Amino acid sequence: MWRYWGGTVNIPPVLDEQLKQLFAADSMYNCVAARFPHVEFADHVLAKRIYSAVFHSDFEFFSHFLGQIDCRYQRTPEVFIKGLAQGYGGTCFEKNLALKYLFQRAGFMDVDFVFGGSIKGSQKPFDETKAEEIGIHSWVSGEALPQTLHCATVLRVGGDEYIFDPNNGRMGPIVTSADETAAMLRDNDKAYYEMYNGKMYYQRIPTKYHDKILHINQGDDLFGLKMAMMLGVLVRDNYDILATTMRDELEAVDRWSSIAHFSRVKIISLSDDFRERAEEAEIFIEERTLRHLQKALLRINEIALDVDGEPRFFAIRVFDYTWHQMSRLSTWWKNDHP
């Protein structure tokens, strides 16, 4: 038994020190506990504590450019957890792999994944026949099948299922009760999570496809070396940072002003003072993260110049709500809710 501020939990000895460190670094557990008091099952407090520690790590991609020859390589759960102490986070796939790893080591052995998206058509059931015909690139993009670009973890306890979505960023925490999970994962009249920027649907997908989806960003296609016009490298609180080819702030504002709750944009070049520009955008970025971002942008530009010769810049996009506020805007509803 280990006592922490807010209660006691049973922790297997093998995880004792590791979880103590994760829990000690997570000062936001009370927000998760208060947000989901209706989600209860055996050892639900331990599950929520683990979830909160993973959820509150940054949604970020910049660390893929630090100490790597390129950005292809997805971190293992062990490497992800070790990186938390260095101020790193990860993508939704990395965070879910780490969450499953920690759940299983804590004694929750029946853990699975669901996939989903928020674009039009994501409420449709996954069609395995069509998936085989068109290939994975079409179904992660949502071109011909429900989008599977997003991931969440499913915990099965006592015959019931519970969704834990550790994505973070601007989504806010998502944990569903057994009844909510059943409604969200049914094929027809699927329920969804109503977020400030759209509806999040989740899909069951045959297990044989899981590894292919979870590790897709090991190649050049999704987050890789093609270096699209926008590459999200950090999403935190009320802002995100993108690697972009845009150099003009007015052009960026015009292009991105349709985003829900968007307020302003600042472009950061290699020669700019990161702290000054961040302060102009009314956000605070820790010194360690600033150093990480500076190193990442240098590496991104080395890669970009080899790929297409176009320099990249960072854009700080500021949003009107913090994730705490956005969490209250995220609500579970049945599909027939007006």
C-alpha cells in the first residue's frame, strides 16, 4: 500500500518506485478525479493516477529531432517513460503504448486499443474488406474509411470496458464509463465525445492492423521526412507550435484563422529571440523546452533543406481557452443529441 496526497493505492512492488516518481511529477490528478467521479471499477484510482501522469505529459514531436539522425523512430514505452523526467512527452500513439505498458505492469492485464478521428464519416464502422483494397494510407487520412489517425486505450475490468484517451494537447482528458464506452464503440448510432473543435469517434479495428497503425510514423508518410507545410511539434495548454514554410504572420493568420477558438499567431525564425516572441504571444515556455525547440528547429531545417530546399520556421498559435477550460467544453453525448 502506498499513500499519496489524496488517498491510497495498491501498487505492485515492481512498479513502486517508477510510479512514485510519475505520481510525484503529476500535480493535476485532482482535476482528473473531479472530472470523472462516475467512472468506477476495481482499482480505478490506480488506473486514473497512471492515466493522469501520462495524459499530463506534453503532446509533442520535437524530441524526435533531438539526438536522432532523423524523425522516423517511434519511442518504446520504456524510452517514453524515461523521457518524462527530461521534459519530453510524445505523440498520441507513443502515449497510448506507454499507458498500456504501465496498466499491464500495474496488474491490468486486459488492455487494448481503439482508433478514431473527428472528421466527417468517422462515425461509420470500419470495413475490413475495403481496408485491404485501398491500403493504410487512405484509412488514416479518412479518405475512404473512418479516420484512424487517433488512438485511445481500452481497459477491460470485470467484463466491462473503459476508454482512457491520454492525448492531451487541446483535447482535455477523456475517460468513459462502461455504459459510455459501449455506446461509443457500437457500430450503428455510435456515440461520440463532443469537443470544442468537433466530434471524436472511436472505432474497433481488428488486432492484426494495430501494429501497422501504431507504428506508421516510422516511415516518411505521416510525421516523417516529407516535412509538410505544417508539422505540429508541440501542443500544450492554450498554444501549439508548428514547423511551417510560412514566413509571413499575416499569411499565417489568414490561413489559420478558421480554427475554433484561435486568437493569434507569431512566427519564430532561427534568429529570433524565442523568449521575446513567446512573451509577445502571452505564453510562458520553460527554459528547458525553449532549448529543446531551438535544437529541434535546427535539425528540422537540416532535414528540410535536403528534402525540398525550403527553410522551416516555428509558428506559435495561441488559443482562447486553456486545456482546463477546454476539458469542461468536452462532453460525452449520444449520437442523437441535438
